[in-house]
Amino acid sequence: MQSQERAALALWLLQQAPMTTAEMAERLEMSWNGARALLIKISRTTPIYRDDESHTWRVLREGTEGEQA
């Protein structure tokens, strides 16, 4: 899978449900460090963030509060 495909799949997965970095790494067939780096890069241009309480990545939706990763 190419990097653009992984990024698109990661964003689509997060639109379905919040996921941990480990869950995302497994779904994208990559290392934990690679998945974390990808999610951080995606969070720079799209409204996703890491929830520090649940340790999950989430899509920021209207009416919710979140911090950038």
C-alpha cells in the first residue's frame, strides 16, 4: 500500500470510530511509530486529534472539543 493510500484509509477509518495508534498500525500494516508519524502528519491538515484521556485518535466534529496532537 502506498503512503497516500494509507493516509486516505487512516482518515476513513477514523471517520468510522476512534482508534488507538496500535489499532491503526495493525489496520494499516505498519509499525506503531510509522502509524503515529502518519497520524501526526494528517492532523496538521485535517481535523483529527489524539484524545489524551482515551489514548485514541478522533475526528473533531462540530460541537466537540479537542486538542491537536
